[in-house]
Amino acid sequence: MEVLKILVVFVRTLILYALVVIVMRIMGKRQIGQLQPFELVIAIMISDLAAVPMQNTGVPLLNGIVPIVTLLITQLLISLLSIKSIRARAIICGKPTILIEKGKINQSALRKELYAINDMLEQLRIINYQNIADIEYAILETSGEISVVPKSQKRPLNPEDMGIKTDYEGISTSVIIDGRVLTGNLEQAGKDRSWLIRELRKQQYDSPKQIFYACIDPSGKLIIQPIIKEARKKI
């Protein structure tokens, strides 16, 4: 009897875990710190609703599934409404607030947002701004993060400022991971398996199984890192 109860708990946990993962995946790819307030509330409620049927087998599984699905639908409707209506988005998510303007702290904005100056200074130091006078604008975003627009004299130097022309830089495309060829990525890069094998042989490798990681860089060159077999220690 006790074994059966443990098995029931095990199965219920797997079902609820899969459901929560699917729900969070549907909700989007934002990190926790980037969630809007209503999204964070829904995420917390979903975790609580899933925990109850896991711990108490006397609670029907549907009592956890139905509220979770309801919250998912609610979140999707609110997200759709905030996309379609600027006014609704302002009500649901709020508006960005300027905390620093032209090197001066907006004290009324800090009081309105209940944001301590020490917290603001800490966040600015984290993103490498120690001097408020170097900041043109610091904006408290609706996610709670601070965005900074530095003064033109204090911004990082880039090639454009020096009149230097640079070549286009794209992204590398992974084509082998842990000995397995990623056919879709290979085709997306405009290459085929025959080309890959030829390039491997040029670098003295006979098979993709010898490769831990390989990618095609923006110039079309194959970058390879082989699998390194650890030498067995002699006893």
C-alpha cells in the first residue's frame, strides 16, 4: 500500500512538472528579472498551485491542472491586450521612469517609485557607472532594470568614432556537438555533409565522432575542437 502511494506521488509529480514546464515555455523566454509584474505574479501562483497536488494525494490532480491552465490563458490574454493597446500596456505594465536626467537625480521620481538612492547607486555600479555626472539619462524600466544613456563624452570609444571601417561580422553556426552532426544547421549555412567530411580530413580528422564541437565562422571557415580522451591513471 505504501509503495502504491509513493508511485502515485511519483506519477503526479511528473505530470505536474511537465505541465509547469510547458506552461512556462508557452509564456515566453524571459528571465525572472525581466518579467513584468503580472507575469511574475502568475509564475509564483503557478508554482504554488502545482505544489499542493504534489504534496497532498487527497487533492484531485485536476484541482491543480485546471487553475494552472486558467492562469496560462489569462496571461496570454493579458499579453495580447498589452501588445494591441498602448493604454492597456501602460496600465498593466506601467511606464519607464527617468531617475537621472542630464546628470542630476530626479528626486520626485525616486519617491514616486519608492526606490532608494542607495539601491539606484548600487545598480549603476553593477553596470560600471560610478559617477552620476557621467550619465545623461538613467531610466527605470518596467521590468525593474535600469537603462543608462551616458553623456557623449563618456561613452565607450568605437571604430566609427575613429573613422575606421570594419568588415561585417555575423554569427558562427554550430555544425557538430559531441560527435553529432547538426544537419539542419549545416544546410542553413549552405553546406552539406560531403563538404564537412572534406574539411575534417583537411585537418586530419576522419569522422565527426572525433569532434567535440565544430562551427562555421562568418567567413566560412570550419573551427574545430576535438574530443580529448583523458589518459588513464596508472595504478
